[in-house]
Amino acid sequence: MSPELPRLPRVDRISDRSTFSRLRGPSAVRTKAGPLGFCYSPDTSADGLGVGFAIPRAVGNAVVRNRIRRRLRAIFAELGSAAGEPTLAPGALLVMVRPGAANVDFVGLRAAVYHALGSLAALPGEAAVPVDKRQSRDTGR
């Protein structure tokens, strides 16, 4: 039995610097699934989900990196065309690919994406904004 298909709002590309800086900020939610890392920043003013891919050279040569990028684009195109109400709020999502992804096939990448998006969609509204690391750190004073 395959996992339930997460539904996304309209999927676009991330192209502006401010979105990337928001994804690096403390309000972004981070998770990992298999060889992929995800950084999600909800944005109620957005009308879709902006998706960007970070694929470093350590993953492989240009052919390998482009193959992974094409596979990820196909997965997100499939998710963006799913019928029904979106299970993930509009915003920005950065997919960070780790070197192990070069050895994972399409089905494995899709399972990792489904797992991560399912965990991000399951977060309640208040839990989607993590506690600032400086506030949660025990200083011992």
C-alpha cells in the first residue's frame, strides 16, 4: 500500500533573495527524511508553495545533480496537481539534497518527500513556529 498523497497548493519556483533569507531565519521549520532535508516557512500572503532545491557538488557531478533535480520537480508537479484541499499551507519550501541521494531511485525520493511533507502538514499552527534556539538553551545561570 502506498502512502497517502499529500496535497499542495499551486507549486512555483523560489526566485527572490528575501524568500531564501526567510528560509534561513529562526521562524522556518526544518525536518529530514532519508537523504533529503526540508526547510519550510509558511506565508499566509502567498498564493502557492514556492519550492527551491539546494544540491551541492558533493552529491555528484552535474549529470547526477540534474537527474535528482528533474526527479524532484516531477514529484512536486505530481503533488501540485493532486485534487482536493491542500494539506500544506502556502509558503516556501527548500529541499536540501545530501550526498546519499545519488544512490536513491525515484520511488525512494518520492517516499522521502511524502514523509517529510506529511510531517510538516501535521504540525499545528502554533507548532509551525519553533522556539528561538537562544531562548531554549539552558545557560546554567
